[in-house]
Amino acid sequence: MQDVATAAQTQQWAFILSQLFDWVMAGLAWIVPFQAKVFGTLLQGDSFWTLAGVSVLLVLPAGAFVAGIWGTMVSLYTIPFRLGRSVTLLQSVALAWWDALRMVWFYWAGLVRFLIVMIGWVWGLIKLSGRLVVGTVKGAITSPLAVLDATSRRPGVPWPAFFMLVFWSMIEATIFTFTLKPTMSELLADLTGYEVNTFALFVLLWLFLWVLVAGSFACIQVLNDAIKSKQYGQIVSMVAIEIAVALFEVLFLYRELVDAMTPWLAQQGVQLNVFETIGLAFFAWVGVRGMTWFLFGRFGAPALIALLSRQPMVVEGEGARGAAPQMTDYWKGPIAALKAEREWFRKEARELFELVSLPVLQLVASGLNFLFVVFTGRPHFTLPFKSIDDVLSATHFPARVSGEVAR
């Protein structure tokens, strides 16, 4: 008799538990097709951009909404086991829904803020690039003027005159190369018996004439120094060398220029003999050399000689004015600017990380709060996060629970 009563009681409890389980599952089963329908509707798109836009704007809020439904339903089924804390549980559920709604709004607002900041950064980058281009062009234009101004205010190497001397020697070498190329081509063809390569002849002739023109300025400078120091032997030798250089340039270079003018002079009824042609060519050589010498040759020739001989250049009046100021350490400025830019990029990268992370993490935390309500009866995360430091400092368990475990 007792066995029959026990079996009946067992069947009764099994029936009750089965009905209770069916009741619970019936209350939760509708969520599965509902969430499938929600995500299926959201993830349908005609194009990639439509699908991407819907995914960014609605997938995470829909996930938080579904998590809230699961957490709410499961929490309601735990009320019979929390008779003394049912009011607190309902308050926690309501607070979790309030946080979820707020975080959805903050998520959309964060996306708008991120878009506005990105547009501002792109516009600032465009303006910065424009300023860099303008500054580069402005620096390229004004830097030579600044260098000329700096070299004119204190003694030192006359770089403007040096470069003008080198440039003028290149101009004369180019002009006389085109003048002498036909003559040299015929001469070398007669000597060698075959046609000379035009490019090789042009390069070799240009280098030879450039050295010749620059050497004539050096001869004038050496002669000038010999006269100042009254070295009569060197004066005689430099005069002889300068006459030889002048004759060579007059006969082979400037005479060609005068020959080019001969047809025009013949049309005017002027016939030049040998001495008149050489005299006119010598007059042209003196005029060109005198003009270039007094303009920049007398300043650039000493620098050229000192550079070739690797000797220090003596500047007149340098002792009276004192030593030249020390060169500025040009590396300090760029290095300091680089450090400042590095700190700026670090700060901006942190801000960008917060703009991207906080809206997403807040929405995820609002969904997880429903799970914590089910097990602990209260939300775990305090929302919204004010900075990324709040996210980093968020622990898995409350600090007071850890303290109780430690005790």
C-alpha cells in the first residue's frame, strides 16, 4: 500500500515538473523565431552599402534589444525564488531597460559625432597639406634671398659670387662649345679619318672650355694678389700667362664671334682685315672679362681657388669684426617638432579610439547587464562610460564581492 502511494506521489511531482517546464519553455520559445525574424529582416539588403549601413546602424541595437527580452523573461521566471527581493529585481530590470535605451541613443549619437570629427580631421589634413605646399614654395623662393641677406651681413665665404662665377663659366663654355663644334669636328675628322661622336665631342669640349674660362678668372686673381704683395717675379709670370690665355681665347673663341658678325659688317660696307678682327675680338674679351671681374669675379675667384686648394679663405676685416657667429643647430627645431607631433598623434589616436569604442562597448555592456540581473539581481556596469579609462577599470565582479571572498 505504501509503495502504491509513493509511486502516485512521484507521478504527481513528475507531472507538476513537466507542466512547469512546458510552461517555462512556452514563455521562452517565442523569442527564438522572433530574434531570427529580426536579424533576418535586418541582414537583407539589395547592395553592399545598404547592408553595411543597416548592419552598422541597427544590428548592435537589435542585439541589445533581444538580449533585454531574454534577460527580462528569465528574470520574471526567477521571481518565485526571490520573494524577498522581487521589488529590487523589477527595479533592476527596469533600470537595465533604461540603460539599454540610453545606450542605443548614445550609440547613434556617437556614430554622428565620429562622422563629424572624421570630416573635421580630413578637412584639417587638407588645410595642413595646403599650408605645407604653400610654405614649401614660399621657403624655396625666400630661402635664397635669406641666404644672400645673411652672407651680406657677416664676413665669410662669398657663396653668391662663387656660384655666379661658376654659372658664368658654364654659360661661356656652352656658347663657345656651339661656336667651336663645327671646327673641332672637321679638325678631328681630318686627324682621325672617321666621324667623331657628336655627344662625346660636345661633352669633352664643354669641360675643356669650362676649365679654360674658370682658369682665366683664377689667373686674374693670382695676378692681383701678386701686385698687392709686390712679388715682381710672379707678376711677370702671371702677365705672360694671362697674355697667353687672352690670345688663346681671342684667337679660338672670341674671333669666332667676330667672324659671325663679318657678313653683317660687310653689308654695311665695312671690311675687316686680320689685325682689325683680332683687335675687335680682344676688345670684346677685355669688356667681358672686366665686366664679370668687377661684378663677381674678384669675390668668387678667391673662393674658387681656396676650395680647389683646400685652404682656409682669409676674409678682409674679419679680425676687426670678430669671429663669425656659430652655426645654429638646425636639428633641434625639427626634432622638437617631431616630438610635439608624436604627442599630438598619440592624443588624437586615443581620442579616435574612444570615439570608435565607447558607443559599441556601452551598447554591449547594456546587453550584458540583463545577464547580470538574472544571476545577481542588479546591473553590473554603470553606464554611460565617460572615457576609455572607465572601460579599462570595469572588473568582472564588484570590488566588495572580491573583498568578501578574501575574508
